[in-house]
Amino acid sequence: MSLEHVAEVKGGPGALRVGEMVVVMTRRVEEQTAHWTLGSVESAPYLYDVEIRLWEKQMDVDWQEQFNVGESQEEGELIMHIKKTKEELEGSIQHVTELTKKLRQRRRSILREIDDVENHASQSRAAVKAAYIDVKGISYHHWHELKSYRAPSRMVLTILRAVMLLLSEDDAKTWPQMQRVLRDPHFKSRILDYDPDKELSRERGDYILYECVRKKSFRYDRAVQGSQAMGPIYYWVLAQLDRSEATGKQYQLEKRKQESQKELRSVINEIHKQQQRMAEYQALMDSADDQLHAYRALQRESASLRGGQLTETRLREVAQQRYETSFAGAAGKEYLRAAFYTWKPTEYRIMVLRKSVLVNFGTVPQDAWDKNNYTLDEPQIRMLDDALQQRQSVEETFYEKESEQQQQQHKKKEEEEIEEGLFHPVDENYVPKSKMSVDWLERTFEGEDWKYILDRKRLAIMDTFCDETAEALQLPRSDISITQMTCGESNNLLMVSSEVWHDGSRSRGDLMDAMNAYLYPKLSALYSNELDGFAKLEKRFDGKDWQYILTDHKNDIEYAFKNDTATALGKTMEDTEIQNITATAEALVIKYLLYIKENQTKKAKKAISNYKYPEICQLYSRLKPNTSTEDKIYSTKRIELEGEDWDYVLERRRAEVKDVLAVETARALGLEREDVLEVEVDAVPRSLIAFVTVRHPSLLSDRQVEETLARCEYRKLWALYETRPLESSVLMRRFEGDDWDLVVDNNRRKLEDAFSRETAAALGVSPRQVVLLDCRVGSLLMVFKVLGCAMSDAEITERTEAHPYDEVYALYRPRIRSFECVDAAVPRGFRADADEVWTRSRVEFEGEDWDYVLAMREADLLRAFSNATAEAFGVDEDHVRDVSARYVAGKLHFDFELRRPAALTKADVNARLKECAYAAVWALYEPRPLQEEKKAVTTHELGFEGEDWDYVLERRRAEVKDVLAVETARALGLEREDVLEVEVDAVPRSLIAFVTVRHPSLLSDRQVEETLARCEYRKLWALYETRPLESSVLMRRFEGDDWDLVVDNNRRKLEDAFSRETAAALGVSPRQVVLLDCRVGSLLMVFKVLGCAMSDAEITERTEAHPYDEVYALYRPRIRSFECVDAAVPRGFRADADEVWTRSRVEFEGEDWDYVLAMREADLLRAFSNATAEAFGVDEDHVRDVSARYVAGNLHFDFELRRPAALTKADVNARLKECAYAAVWALYEPRPLQEEKKAVTTHELGFEGEDWDYVLERRRAEVKDVLAVETARALGLEREDVLEVEVDAVPRSLIAFVTVRHPSLLSDRQVEETLARCEYRKLWALYETRPLESSVLMRRFEGDDWDLVVDNNRRKLEDAFSRETAAALGVSPRQVVLLDCRVGSLLMVFKVLGCAMSDAEITERTEAHPYDEVYALYRPRIRSFECVDAAVPRGFRADADEVWTRSRVEFEGEDWDYVLAMREADLLRAFSNATAEAFGVDEDHVRDVSARYVAGNLHFDFELRRPAALTEADVNARLKECAYAAVWALYEPRPLQEEKKAVTTHELGFEGEDWDYVLERRRAEVKDVLAVETARALGLEREDVLEVEVDAVPRSLIAFVTVRHPSLLSDRQLKETLARCEYRKLWALYETRPLESSVLM
């Protein structure tokens, strides 16, 4: 029964018109009191909802103005209550109005999008049709011309390549291959019959766009020039791609539409709730209003007695009078009182459901709008009363007759209808499916062999049944669906349950009668035909131990028998269907069906009887019991899995690989997960090597274990395997020439682009696949690698060496010396006049500040120079070209080319250049400002589009940040250290980065942003990779009650069969089907699919339609059995000669033994052992290995009995039958009435801890796995019974939700109490606290000349700061990590590790600390030969007549830097001696001597102890007079080859127990810090550290760093320098491994 409108809405649903007055129901469904309001229709275009303007009752005046006398306290409280309620009502209405606006806007945007997509789809269909007509009209002549080309143009090949890709001819890449396809007689029909909706995937379309359409050669004008046939084909290709794009948009829109429907449904629900709140507030206001007016009535009576007067409000009085004199007042219908008021419109517009509209009073009259009031007359009020009464009656009937479940179903169906109709306009013919009736009908078919026919012909049976049922009921085929199809226990009855949709005009009984009366002739014919296709046979195998073997190896027996039978007959294993297997004391009997033609049955029987069944015999020999027992032994086995990229997999997923290996090894050997004690894995070239240590029964030999593991496919392990993204090694291409540095300096970006394009062309790849790593000069050496290219390194090198690289060489210009000129290359295609030539020249301008001018006004300089040069030669400006300017060693160089008359010699050119004043150029010259060297720190946002940046950041965040820093620094011409901070985050479809850089203040923010916007960030894009395609978690259900037998006995075959069939259904590899779980009841296979482009809906549709014959072939119903055999004697046991061990079984019938076994298993085993020993008069230790299990309504006890040899098996069986087993039966009790087999429940667990968020960041997968294992162990379940684990870190806690499948006898409370008692020790073993560390802090030291200390004494400065900071905070100096050292004033940037103080406390203490050691290093800057009194060291007392003075002496010479690098110690010694000699003092009177090379001069800074009587002028005079012969004797020019570079590798070692732990967590950071600190120690750039390799050996970290350095630096000097480097930032990364025990048992 459904609720319909109880009052007839004018014209029915959908007939509401704008401007009509309606009554809207606002009360809750379960309330008895009717709440309603008036509203006028604002818009009603949609099927289930309408937008109305609310109206409200008119009141006379505001509450405060209704008093003629003073207001009492009680009356004031009532008024305040009404005011507050009214405010809440208005707030609720406002909220509903906003929600309505949101609904309206969202729906309009979706409908607008639908219109756009539909228009696109319509246009694309028209374009496809037009292209079809054009291609069909291509003449035979033009087709023949196209096919006959020997060497078609590039344009023709590009378009035809697109055609080949559309037709899935992917291999047709060359013209001969395309010709073979073109000459196919059906080629034209293939184009004409092409359907892009079915044959063109979105991925293929995108590839064609990228590979062909976006190329410059893909143009219509060129197409027509190449061939007349190519014009129509050109538009045909574009039409197919456009149609594919339109289809993709329709699919995406449908998904967004479904999401929007759910979102808007929630908005509608919220609106509905607010409307109910509005009704509640209105009721409160009415009640308070009544109280107020009742109080006033008393006041009026009192006032009249006192002679005063209070008046009633006029409008209320009129409404009251109307009500009291009406039928409503006479009947006491209070819910109609509001109908007698005058109503006025409000500004609020809200959405209501059409079902809430009770009455439509028609269009509001115009005068009501003009007067802003509306009054209901009595007929309208009566209509309203009838509607309310009828609605109340229908609802009461509905809730009386319908159960709570039916009410919920109705509510859900109603919500689905509303959601479905959100975007449907009002349409008289639209009927949602929920308005149709549905019945579930059953039909049975008799037949002895339905079970076997159903296994083979399930899909045909389903199709035939649906077709014939539709015919019997006269319904469409689509309205019939099968819900279940099974056979009865005796296999002689087929039962089909179906779901039938119909219009409701017929009852279920009528439909059942029609079905039963129909004979189903096609289904009967199908049964008869299949009966002729199989024979029932039986096979016997002799052997006394078959009972023992059958107990545990039934699955192996079935497999061996089917395999042997298939071999004997030359058929497949699927043609043999085993019906029953039984074992007696003498033999094994197998009854089976053989699918074979009737006339071949006799021949088959003969072949089977003659065949020896070798696999069955081998199985019997291997598994028959011997003298061993079930003792456990340990063995370690080696497993090898081939694969090129296992090392890549282990780097990313080592823990998962080890866990999956353990699980699959245990499953293959039939062991528990805990029996796999240890797994060690390692990747060797092209293989994964694993060593697994297992504990297994001693009956299982090493050879059997090895054979079993060799057969195991390790499917889940292979699901983890992924190939390393294709990339070449680091390769190089050399370009000869001495002046490539000019190109690199002035035109690097064009050079890199040209090299990438040419290399891509040589290799046939995209330029984005060529990643340029470095650009080295001498000769030009381009260092690069290629991504996604299948060629070997040798092939790539061969092709690039053979390629001419014309674009690269076109950029090369030789260096021309000052005022030297040469003939320049004439541009291609240019013909100069015969009497003119091009000459390349250079002009230089001296000046120390030209670098500043060039940075500020480069464009003006180039323009002024060009004009002046052209004017000097009397030519036009276009005769001066390729002008470039650069600053070199104090000079500004202009290089340019000049077009001059041939008669003008080079000497004449040089002469004219020297004579030219270049006044306009010199006019631009200005000295740099004094503060020019200031630095600015700014932060800039960068954005990189890409769907999968979140996936990249999960895997390579550190690399992304490092590459961003390096490329940003390179783009801005800064050092790597000038990029102070990089923050990255992935937002939907983009990567957002914030880079903080320190740069010259002359560089404005806009210039920085423009420079970064031009930077291509090629190395960053080289890190980008797409997320592997994978489906959501999907399920496929297989009906049947006994799938648990298949899962228990044949799980591996079941999983293999499911994977193969699913792969066949989807057209993928079985390795792409990952089976996640296997649940029984009906069988539910939980899986996902990797690397498949289909949507989840497509996958589900295909798998549901697939028959899964292999899976159903494994299904067998339960079979019973009983017997006894001789048992195996334990190893090392010598029974008496007259005693033997016998294995027996006793069964007890009873439907509830499974319940008893679950509740009291230990008591059952004890009672049975005692009773059996007593029955035979032996001790209890004569009864061993007792096990109990419940099988098909019986309780089976299997055991071994030590009996006298004289006692026969018949005697044993007789005594067992005579034994009453009273103690066992005493334990039997029926299960509770509500006992169910399994229940699935979810439980919340909480674990307190400050740092669980830190643990989850590092070890989430391990936490979830350990939670699952420990939960299963606590509840006595299997690991697979923990179906799902969700974990999240909240402040100070870890919250986990575990979903478990457990016996329903275990209540929720019992489960929660058990979990509450569980200690979760292994989970707590994973817990570790976050290392304490402060934020980034700073300490400022005032002074203008700290740069001298940083340049000359940085190491001492950092050590002093660390020691003093540690002393201030009471920590170790190693806990103070210095991050940066910035000058101006000195700013030390640092953080503190392992300190419990807050940032504020640290700052307070460091600010208060004096830092004497730091300030002791400070020296002010003194100019040349200027001196000042120097600071006297603490504790030093100079003689009263002597003082210390700091001075500087400078020596000019361009090669002092070379001398300083080679002989620094000799220089310092010579200078100290000469200075002391000049003043006639000892050498110790000259101290703190330092030397540095600055702008062509060698500076010596030093302190001198001089007599106080000697003035500063005297000191300067003596210094000037000193010849410093010994210093000048050391001066020598640098060798010509000094600039050569050498590449060397050096080994570094760092002691520490836990470096392996550090590398596991922070390998990338360790390598990066090692490179940065090595470069800094050697005074090199970061890029000069070419490679860093690190490895952890016991108690140490070993690193090999490869550096490129000046060849003058010897290996010994490098090693000594690196040995002195403390690598403080590297040690800051070091952390100890958290304490934890070994794995204990």
C-alpha cells in the first residue's frame, strides 16, 4: 500500500501552475496534530517537488505596541518567549530558503551541462553521418591512386596512421604495412561500418590525438594536396574522435548526475526536517499567543472593574469571531483556527515535495496581490478540512496494516523515486519503475539428472527459462530475472526462483497458475538432448589404506582420477563428473558421469578398464600410512621467481612481499600462517630469491614440500609485481667546438630544447621523454636519459651518434676576440649582395659596475649599441644582427654580426669601431648603489597539472622537493642553498608547491615569478608517473549451500578457475585478477582487476553474464562415510609384538552436535577417550590422536587404539557398537532456538598514545595487519574471519574499527569483553614515540661584518654556537642542529632535538645567554692599510706601552687565487716573517693572519702588537715601505691547462649501530645531505657531486661519493678535506632504532 494525495490536486501531479494558492502539510508523519501553512506556487517544472512562496497570518501591531497601560512581569515574559520563538522560526525559514537556493542553482547547472553534452552528442552524430557519406562517395580512381603510392607524403602517412589505430591495426606503422591493410577488399566497408561507440575507447582516442592529430602535418589543406581520397578520410578521423569524446562526456556526466542526485537528496531531506521544525515553532508561537491573550482577557476584566480599559487586537478579534461562528468552531476543530485569519505573502521561497501539497485553491486573485492579503472563504476551509481528515484516515490505515519493515521499504522506495525524478520534467507519461509491482515466483521441473545438466548448461537453462516465462506471462523478456536456480537433495528436481515485474493487474496466484500451466517445451527439449550426452560409470581401486587416505586427501584423489580418465580417453578433465567416492576396508569405489556420445560408451568402458591409472597408484603409494607419526619437523626451502624488476618491487613493498609469501606458502602446504616461521627475500639479477622456514608434519618429506611449492603459482605475490618504468642509463652525446660556453651562457634554453627535439626525432619518441641531466662545456657534452623507450642503451647511442643535430649546430657561434672580426655564416635561404659580406665582431667597455647596469637595463644597452654601430658605418639597423652582451672580468663585451661592403677590410672595420664614441652606451653607465648586494627572501607558488601527483608524492616526496629546489635555483641563477624551503601538496588534479628563495633585492617579485613561469621543470616532470589502473573491490555470487566443502578441500583450484574465467570474461590476463576473499553461505568471491580500462559497472555486467563453468564444475554436495584402518606407529615407538595400533571412527547422530562441539569440545574429547579405554579395558594412553568434527548431521570421532594383535578389526567394531558412551551422550543438548551459524559485527577499539599519528604515517599497513591477527587470535578465529580493519589517529589515541565474522552464539558483549581483555602486545610493539624536536628557531647577533667570520671561520662559528646553545639549554651539542647561517647581522637558524622545553622557553634562554665564544670570533672589517685597535683576548694583559692593531695589506695580481690554492701555508709564513721584520718584532707579535683573493687582489688580514707610541699613520707607512720580497717570490702565473676538471670517487665511513634503520626510513635524505655537505666542504657546487652510493654494514655507514673538481686538487687533499668535515647535518638525521624484543613464541 502506498500513500497518495488525499485531496485531488488540480489536474493531478504535475498540473500545478505558477501563482496558484496551495495548502502545504508541515507536520511530522507520526504526529496526530495537523500542521499546515499557505503558500503560492513560484515554479513547478519538476516531477516530485515544487517551489512555493510562504504566506503568514496578518497581525495588527508589534508586540510592544499592544499595551495601553504599563506591562506586567508575567506578560513581559510571555512576549519575550513569543519573540524568541519567532526569531527561531525565521531562522529556520531562512535556512530552508538558502537550501532551496542551493538546490535550484545546482540543478540548473546540471541541466545546463546535460543540454551542452546532448548538443555535442547530437552534433557528433551528425558529423559521423556526414563523414560516412563523404567516404562512401570517394571514387574508385581516388582509392586506387591512394593504394598505389610508392612513397606517400608525411601528411598522408600521419592521417593513415590515425586510421590504422582507429581500426585497431596497431602494427601497421610503415607504408608497406599500411598498404597491406588498404589493399584488403573489405577495407572500405570496415570504415563505413565503423562504430566509435563500440570500437573506440577513450584511451585509444587520446593516444590517436597525441600521436597523430596534434602533429603539424595533420592538416586538411595538406591532406587534399597529397591525395583527393585523404580529404574525406581526414574529416572521417576527426568525426570518430569527436564522437568518442562526446560519448566520454556523456558517461562522465551520468556519473556526476548520479552523485548530484545523492547530494541533492540529502538537501531535500534537510529541507524536509527544517519544515517540520517550522511547524513545531509555529505551534509554540500559537500556544504562547493563546496564553498571552487569555492573560489579557483577565486583565481586561480587572481593568473594567477598576474603571480602566484594555483592547483586543482587531484582526485577531475578527478571526476569532469568524472561527466561533463557523462549522469549525461548532465542532471544536482547533487545527482550522488559522484558516480564518487574513494571510499575507512573505519574501521566503522554499522547496516542498508535491506529496506535501494538500489542496490547490487555484490562482491567487490580482486584488489579493495588490492588497497583500488573502482570506479563505468557508467552502475553501471545508475543502481543507476534508483533505486533512482524508490524509489522517489514510495514514492511520497504512500504519495499522503495514509492518515496520514494509513501512521502511515504502519509505526507501519513495526516496529512490524522488532521487530518480530530480532532473525529470513533469510528464504525464512518465512512470517510475517503483510504481510497478514485483512478485517472486517459483517453478519446479522434475528429472533425475538435473544436477549434472545444470552444471554444464546453466546459462542456456537460464536463457530458455526467461524466454519461455515471458511468453507464458505475456510480459517483456527484460521484466523476468532469475534470483536462484538449484537442484533438490536427490538431484531429481530443478527449482527456479524468479523476480517478475508487471503492472499489478494480476495477483501472484494468477501469475503462478499461468507459469504452472505452461509446459516449457524448449526447456524440456534441452533436458532430453543433454540426457543422451553422458554415461554413468563406476571404477574400483584395491587397497587397504584408502579409508585413511580419503579422510584428508579427497581433493587430490578427485584430481588424479579425472586426469587419468582424461588421459585414457583423450578428453578433457571437465568431461568427467564425480558423483560419489567411498572407501571400504578393501578398496576405493568412485562413481562418476562421463560426458560422451552414446555410441562411444562401450569403447570408452574398455579403454578405462585397460588403463592402469598411474596417478591414482602413485598417490596411494605416497600417502598410505607408514611407521611415522604426526611429529613436526623444521625445514628451510629456497624459492626462486624470475623477473627483471624484483629489486624495484622490494624497494617499495618488501614487507608485503614477505607477508604474502608466508601466507601463500602456508596455504600451499596446508599449514597455518604461524607455521611459516621465517621468510628472507633478496633480489638478484633477473630473479627474486626467497628462503622460507616452515614447521610441518614429519610425514611430509622434503621432496614433497619442494614439489608442492614448485607447483604453487603464488598468484597474490605476482599481483604485487610491477615493472620498473622504462628508462635508459645516463648517456652522453659530444659536440666538438671550443666555444660552446657562449651558447650555454646566452642561449641555454634554446640549446636544451633543440637537443631534446632532435634526440626525440632520432629515436622516434616524444621530446618530453628526453630528460636532460647536465650540460658540460669544453667540447659540448650533453648528459641525458630517455624515458619509456624500449631500445637498449647501445641502440640509443648508435642512433644519436648518427643523427646530424642540425638545430643544435645552428646555435653555435665561435668566440671572436676584442675588435677581431671574421666572416660570419650567412643565414640559410639568404642571398647577400655580391659586394657585401657578414662579419662577426666584438667591442669591449671597461667598468666594474657594468654587471649591475646589464642586469638593470639590458634591452636599452643592446638598442643603444646597435644604433651607434649602424650609425658609425652609415648603414641601416638591420645590418647589425645577433647582438649579445655579457659581463666578463670587469668588462662589458658586445658580440654582434655586421653586414659590410666587401671592399671594407677587417682592419677598416676595427678602426671604425675604435673611433666610435658609443656615447649612448656610456650614457647608460652608472655605479651600483651601495646597498646593491642586499638579499631579499620571497615565497612563490607554483602549480603543475596532473591527475596522479598524490600518487607520486606518496612514493617520491623527498625527490620531488629536491628536484624542485635544484631547478628553481637553476632557473633564477642562484645556488641550491638559496632555495631555503620547499613545501609541496597534491590537490585534485594538480601539484601545488611553495618555494622560498633568497635572491638579490634588485630582482623584483614579478621578475622572479615570470622567470619561474618560463621554467619547464623537465626533471620534475621526469619523476611524474600515472597511478596503475585498478578497479574497486567487486563481488560475484555463486548460489549453493555446500560451497564450504569446495573452499575447504579445493580452494586453490576454485581460485584458479575463478581467475581464469573472470580474465576470459574481461579479456585480460589471469594475473590481473586479484582475489581478495572467498566467503561461503552462497559462495561470494571478492576481487579486483588491475590494469583494466573498463569501469566497475562494465566489469560487473560482464562477470554477471559469464557462465563460470569451471567454477561450477568444482561444486559437490556433502557425502557421508564411515570405516576403520590400521594406524601409523609413531617413530621410535616399539609396540609389544602382540599389540598393534588401529585407526577407527565412531559416529553419533544428532542435528545439534555442531553446537555442542563448538561449546564443549574439550569435555567431549575427554569423555570419549575415557569411555573407549573403559570399553576395551585398557589405560587411557592406549587411545590417542582423538579428533571430533561435525559432518552432515553426525558427530565423527576419529582416533587410534592400541589393541592386542589377536583382536580382529571385526571384534574392535563390535565392541565399539556395544559401548553406550553414556558420558558423551550426557553432554548432548539442543542448540538455542535463535542460534545462527555465523554473524558479522563491527567493534571499536581504542589505544591511548600521544604519537599514534606518527606510527600510522610510517607503518599503517603493519598496524592493520597486526590488529587483524591479534583480534583473530583473541576470538579464536582464523585470520580470514577478520574481514576489515580501519584505523585512524585522533588526538592522543588510536581508534580502530574491526569487522569480524564469528559464530552467532558469541554475543556482541562477549566479543567486546574478549577484545577488551586482549593486551595487543604485538600492536604495542609497533608503537614508538615521535622524536622530540623544536620548531625552526633563530638567534640574532648584531654587527655589520659577520660575513668575514662566516667566510673565513664558519666551522669554528658553528661549533661555538652549538656548544653555547647546548650549555644554555642543558643538552648535548649534538642535539643542536644548525640549519642556516645568514649574514647582515648574523642570523643563526637552528632547531633542537630531544629537548622537552617549549619553543618559547628555548628562545628565552638563548636570548638571555651571552654567547661569549661566538662574539670572540667577531672582527670588524678594516680597509687596506687602515688599522684599528684590535680586541684583546680575555685573560691577556699586554704591556702598558703596547697595543694590538688590526690591519690589511693587498697585493695585485690576476693569478693570486691559483697561488693561494697551491701554496697557502707558504704565503702565510712569508707574510708573517716579512711583517715582523719590518717592525723589528718577534713573529708572535703578528697573529690571526688570513689570506683571501678578492677581485684580482690578494688580501692579508692580521693583527699586530705594536708600541703604543707608534701611531696608526706610522704603521701604515712602514707597511707601504715593506717590499714583501718573500711573498712576491711565491707568485707565479697559472698553467694554461689549470681549468681542467677531474672526476674521482672517495669512500667515507660513519660509525653507528643503527645506520641500517636510518637508511630504511630516510635513504633519499641521507644521500642528498651527503652530497650537499661534501660540495660545501670542497668548495664546489651541488651539481659537482655526481653520484652518492650508501650502504649500511654492521655498526657503520659506508658512502662512496663521486665528485668533479679542479684537477689541481689532488686525491690526498680531497681526502684530508673530507676527513676534516664533520657532516653535522648528516648526523642530525641519525636516530637509534626503537627498543623491541625479538619475535617470541
